[in-house]
Amino acid sequence: MSATGSASASTTDLADTLARVATTRLTAFSDGVLAIAATLLILDVRATGSPLGHELLHIWPSYVAYATSFTTIGIIWVNHHTVVDQISHVDRRFLFINLFFLMVVAFIPFPTQLVAEHIRDGGANARDAALAYGFTCTFMALSYGLMWAYAARGGRLLRADADPRTVAGITRSFRPGVPLYLGSTLIAFASPAVSVSLFAALAAFYVLESSIFVRTEDGA
């Protein structure tokens, strides 16, 4: 190999190494934020009344809200790894989109607490709590989809060997997110309880959808 060829190969290897480091740091930072957001959810599950047994039953909305939000963040984490696995490198725009996405996810514990505390109140409090939760999830889905669209458009940040079926499957899975969350949110104007129930159903749906998607892509 000539000196020029050797230098070119070294430059390519260095670029590949830097790209791997960048995506690894992206994953590590994102994992940390998602883990903290999921952990914060349990801090809002409290039983302070008496007798304790009655209070443990009385705070059942906290359990439902916790389970719904933890499942939602868990699916976000699983799918985030699937997305990053298809990416060869990142740029500053992608990093800022990912940062905004993580900021929205880290906000989820707050509306989760609002739903747990006010969903049984009825009226304006329950409606506003459901709206706060729903719009947070809608912005989450919007920023998540934007992040993938930016990376996948024209193969901008994708690996050269990215599986077209996987890329197409990820794209399809993001499409219904914003309409589903926004529709469920707007239902809160008519029935906050139904709206919150739909958020729980969406969490279960995405668990099922993700499982089916993985089996399909693996050919199992």
C-alpha cells in the first residue's frame, strides 16, 4: 500500500472511530436521562393517610399513572436503541433534536403526578391534568418522529448497511404517534377519565407493537 493510501485508510479509520464514540456518548447520555425520568415517577407514589390499608387502596390512580408512564418511558428507551442502531454518525442538529426530545421525556413525571392527584376530582382539574399529560406525550411523539425523520431522510445519518426493512418499519411505527396522542388528549375536553384510559391503552399498544415489530424484523 502506498503512503497516500495508508494515510487515507488511517483518516477513514479515525473518522469511523469518532463516529462510534459520538453515537456511544449519545446513547449513554440518553439512557441516563431516561433512567432518571423513569425513577422519578415512583417518588410521587405516596401513602400518607390513615388507616394505611385504606390509603393504599385509595391511591390506586397513582399506581395506574406510574405503570402507564413507566411503560411509556420503557418503550421509548427500547425504541431509542433501535433507532440509534441504524445510525452511523450524528451531527449537531441531530444532537439538539435529541436533546429537546429528552427534555420532553424528562418532563413526563410532572403531568403523571397531576393525573394521579386530580383524575378523580372531575371537572376542570381532571380535564387540565389529562390535557397536561396528553400534550406532553404529543410533544414527545412529535420530537421523537422529527429525530428519526432527520436521521433517515435521504439516509442522512444512517449506516451504509442499514436494513431497508428495519428503516421502513421504524418509519411506519412513528407515523401514528402524534395523531393517536393528540386525539386521546382532545378527548379530555369531553371525558378526562376516557382520555387517561386511552393513554394507558396506548402504552399497552406500543408494547405489543414493538414486540411484533421485533419478531417480524428478525424473521421469527
